[in-house]
Amino acid sequence: MKINNDRNIHLTYCTNVHSGETWSQVYTNLKQYLPSLKARLSPDAPFGVGLRLSDLAARELLTQQNLERFKFWLAEQDLYVFTLNGFPYGNFHHSIIKDRVYAPDWIEQDRLKYTQRLLKILSILLPKGIEGSISTLPLSYKPWWYSNQVALGKLLTASSLHLAQLTAQMSDIEQDTGKILHLDLEPEPDGLIENGTEVIDFFKDWLWPIGRKYLAFNRGISLSQAEELLRKHIRICYDTCHFAVEYEDPATVFRQFQSVGIKIGKIQLSSALKVDLRTSDRYDVYHRLLPFAESTYLHQVIEQWEDGTLHHYPDLIVALLELERSPACEWRTHFHVPIFIKDYQLLESTQDHIIEVLQLLQTFSTCHHLEIETYTWDVLPPTMKLDLFTSIEREYRWILQKMSEIRETKKFSSLQGVER
């Protein structure tokens, strides 16, 4: 839903929270939750949808009259799709996912074809006057490439070429329909690009040099025109959980991206777990964290030492084996926890990172898409679970309250400045 008329900011939640890999299952979930949420949160205005489609669901949506029927239902319910989650290709619930969430990666034709289908779907569903975004994986999973730099170079080259092909498709869509679409790479711990520095290195060293040559040759345009297309259509999805786990400062990252011309296309609002190991009994920490070491998803851990050094663990269950002898002063864990909760007894969340990003949106005006992305309700410890509808609504209301408080603070500061 549109939450800031002056800035054209749209808020939604990602429907990857719902299990379902076929289009029929996805559609059933949408019909169950979206009209009720709209009635509670946006009764008098259109309600935005952050749609997650597996490759199977995307294929099925493009067959028969499914897409036209869905478009009609959206209009009937006063709903609109403006962003898609194109990260998980296949099953995302009720099975062991772990590093399989990165497959196929961006060297594979299957990843390219899947994303092309998503672009086609979004170009049809997206209302005019709104940009459309699709988030996708950060190229691949870094541990797969540690031992083979030659193969890594081939992956980065192929990924850049595939992203350039998609840029050409998005440029064609804009020429044909007037709709601007962008594909947003989503850095995360142990992704091939996982922090601000690695994002900038990939764009400057691989995507722009390789992509502009491809586009200039295939489109008959100059290299500078080709690079402008890449800057317009390939952006970053800034997930607040991921960047918090990386110990990144939001203002610094925003400025770094802005200084080199990398746009943030979508911000995913999510919290990670963190724990201060300087003041906590490690036996207690172990037993508080153990229920979060579940078997479905990867929950990477990054610890910080007193001198600022960062050390990575590939999963929480691995990190817990080292907890007693770790020299760390703090752990942060890639586990998406409810954004409206700050403290979990001994544990905390990185909620402050979300608030800082929402404050930055008052001055950084390039990003218009906000997506709540807590997808772990099924695997949360039982004591943290509420019914799903209530949980989603509470996350919305927390975001809306925080944004209102930020605007009021800014307005008060402005008035104080005038009075002085």
C-alpha cells in the first residue's frame, strides 16, 4: 500500500511466508489472507502485494487464462502487485532447504529463464505509474567457489551476461509499455556478494564492463548508453537482517552505493538475532539459541571480536559447537525474527537497524519499495509463535507506527529550526 504520497513509497509483505509451490496453492493463500489484511490495514485504498512465485508456479500462471483471471481478481479486490521475490527457485517450506536455496544460480540458464518469466508476469500485473521490482539471489553461494578461482571467473562472467540480457528485456518492456522494471540482487551472509564492498566490486569489475559491451553490441548503442541501462535496471535489494548480520552501517552503505551510482531498488524489512557475549553466561546462551538451530534454512552466524574482527560460521548449529571457546564479544545470526520484538530474554534483535534505515529514507529518495520479509513463522520456537494473520498485521502496524514517529520527529525538528 502507498504509505507516503510525497515520496511514492509502497509497503507490502512477502508472500514467501506462505507455503505452496504450485500456482493453485499460491492463489489459495492469497485469497485467504490478502482481502482480510486489506480490510484491516488499508480499507479505503489499494493494497500492495509482494508476490513470491516458484518456477513451477510462474510456469503455471503463464498457461491458459490464469494470469488474466488473477489480474481480474486483483482489480476486483483493489489489490496491486508491484514486487516479486525471485530468490527461491523451488520449494521453500517443509523440507531441508539450506544451500539449495541458491540453486540454480546465475551461471545457469534455468535461473535466467525463470527470471524472464517473472519479468513477463510483472510487466502485465504492474499498474502504470509504479516501478516494478524483482529481488534475486546474490549470484551464487560463496562456499561453492572457494577452491576454484577459474570456475568463479566463469560464473561472474556468465552472471553478468545473463543480467545484461535481462536488462535488454526490461528496456524493451519500458519502450513497449512505459513501465520501469528492475532486478535487485539481494546480498546476504555467505552469498557470493554479501556486503557493500563486494556489491561495488561486482558492479564495477564485472557487471558494468561486461554488460555494457554486450548491450552496446547487441542494441547498437554507445557504451555509456549501455551502462546507463544497467544502472537503471540492475539494482540492489537491501535486506535489513542481512546487512545487520554483516555489521554494516546503513548510512555508510547508502552513501557508498550512491557515490558510485548503484541504486537500491527494494528494501526488505527484517530482523536478525543478536546476543552480547560479554555479559551473558555462555551456557545459558547455548540453550537459548539451540531451538533456533533448525534444519530447514541456513542460519549463518557472524561474530565480532573486541578488535572489530569478524568471523563467519556457515550455520548456527556449527557455531554453537564453538561457543564456549569463541573469543567473540557478540554474535549475529541470520534468522529472520518478528520485527516488532526487540528483546527475547537473553537474546536481542537487530530492530535498531530497521529503524535507522527508515530514518534514512527521509533523505535517500531513490528507493520506493518496502517489503516485510519474516518468512520463518513455521520454524520459530513455539513460545514465539502467534497465529499467522495476527503476526503479519502486527508487523505492518509496527512499521507504520515507526514511520509515523519518524515523520513527526522530522516535522518537530524542522519547526524548531524555524523558531530558532
